[in-house]
Amino acid sequence: MIEDLGYLRSLGSRVDGIIGFDLLRRQSFLVDYARKRVLFGPPPTHGMHGVPMYANGRSITVPVELDGRLVRMVADTGAPGTLIYADTLADLLANYHLEGRTDALSIGGPVENHTVIVPRLRLGGQDLNREVLLVSAPGASRLSGVSGYLGLASLAAKQVAFSFETDQLFWRK
């Protein structure tokens, strides 16, 4: 598919292409952020942190702890932070702090969102940045049972590995 990716410049980086999950799910792979490479095949996971991952035909989800409650979030290698659907936050938390409103661009056009501070956000025992984007998801585009998107950049990891042999997401700082 050919698409104008100019809207991604609002994230602060140049994107030349996006590799879809339809290709990536064929075998395990490791994203080496330090060397700016993607390596295919069973990843070396010794000494890495890990959590279960759940792959379906459209995405990979991981269990994330949001203020002591587990939610499923899509693991996103391209997002700089965490995006949570507004209805999830309303259902789970009464206790978050609104920081402000921002506008962003998506492939579908402009999107209004809010920056909020949640009480606690963790992946596999590691605390994550508590500042998240809060968005209202159009019903048709929301994945069932998913509370948002976890930008893996928020792990501040040098490497992130997707092991389909063990159904786990690993990362190394």
C-alpha cells in the first residue's frame, strides 16, 4: 500500500515506511534501537525483561498495569508514548490529573486529545512515564478488549524483542 506518511512528522521524526504486522508476525524479531536495525529470527533474550504477549491477526497486545489494574494494550514500536482510550480511563480511574489539550494528525485527519497524568503505569514491574495521551476512539476503529497503545519507546530500551516461539515481549535497557 502506498500512503503519504507526512502526518507522522508531528511526532518529531522522519518516517520512510511502515512495516505491517502481516509481515512481522511471520517470525520472531528484535528491534535494536541503539543500532537502528531490525533483526529477524529467534532473539537472544538472556538478561532481558519480559512479559507475555498475545498476537492475533491484527496486533500484539501486552498486559499493562494501570493504577493496580491490568489492561491490554497494543505494543506499538512507532509511538513515542502511551495512548489510552478515554472510556477505559473513565471506567478504571477517577483519579487522574488533566494537564492540557493538544491536537495531532493521524491518517484519518486531525485528532483532539488530552494529556493526563495517571497514578501509576507499569509493564512487567517497570514503572513507565505516567503522562499519557487520552483520546476518544471511534467505535469502528477500536480493537475489542484493547485499552490503548503502548509506545515501546516509553520503555527507554536499547532493544525490544518479539518472540513468537515463547509468546513473550522482551526488552533490554
